[in-house]
Amino acid sequence: MIRVLRITRDHPQYPQEIALRELVLLRPIDYSVDRFMTEYPGFEERFVHFIAIDAQPKGEKLVGCALLLPPADGDPESAAKGGKLMQMAVDPQRQREGIGHKLIVELERYAFARLELARLFCHAQLSAVPFYERQGWKIEGEQFDEAGIPHRLMSFQAEVPNRV
């Protein structure tokens, strides 16, 4: 059974999150979490970390993660953009099992209900665009390269209840 948790950097499974991010996202582009932290100081501390855990006979195993970068405090331009979904990764052997969907649902719930954000966005690799579209996310703008990989800007708006 997969469950999604929100964790901090002092959580015992944070090192597994780092290892998964490096395996799935960073090593393929000759990058590391250490380099990311150096080039983007303060981001790791600002991230809201979500992990997907699978209970197995030998204990719990981290099988997915996603990071939410909330808007910068006191920055109206950042607040208008919304929160940024970053470095979402699922164990390659566990992809296509709905783990990514569970991560997105929890991240959206936290962003919209807890942080009261109006919008989320991400830079999706082209191969991930259909996944985000199935989650209700929309493509914005033209294709662009990030770290030498083609991406699309995608966004998701909070549902506003009907006002009578």
C-alpha cells in the first residue's frame, strides 16, 4: 500500500529522497543534489518535500518524491506565478502504478488548502507532458530547453467554489 507523507530534511527517509532524485533526474544530466544546492542556495530549505512510501515485508521503501517550491514571502510577482512543482521522481521499476498521481494529489491538496495558493506550475520534460495532462494540468507557451532537455511549462489552477 502506497502512502504519501510530507517530510522535512531531518526525516529518516530524506537521504532516500535525495538518492531517488539523483538516480532518476540528476545523474542522467550529469548533475547532483550538491550542485543543485550550490547553484540554487536556499531552495532545498524552502521546498515542501513529499515522499511516496511502500510498506513491504522488510520495511518501508521510498518509491517516489515531489517537491513544492512555495512563492517567495513578500514577493507579489512570485505569488502571482504560484507554487512550483519540482524534481518529481518515481522509482523506474515502479512507474505506471499510480504513484505519481498520488504525489500530485497530495501536493495539490497542500498547496491549495494549506498554503491557499491559486496556481501551481512546473517545467515538464516532453515525455512527462501526457502524465500532467491526465492530471488536469494545461500546457502554456512554447517548448523550451532546460538542462539540454526539451520542456513545456504546465500549470494547474485551484478550483474556486461557486459563489452565489
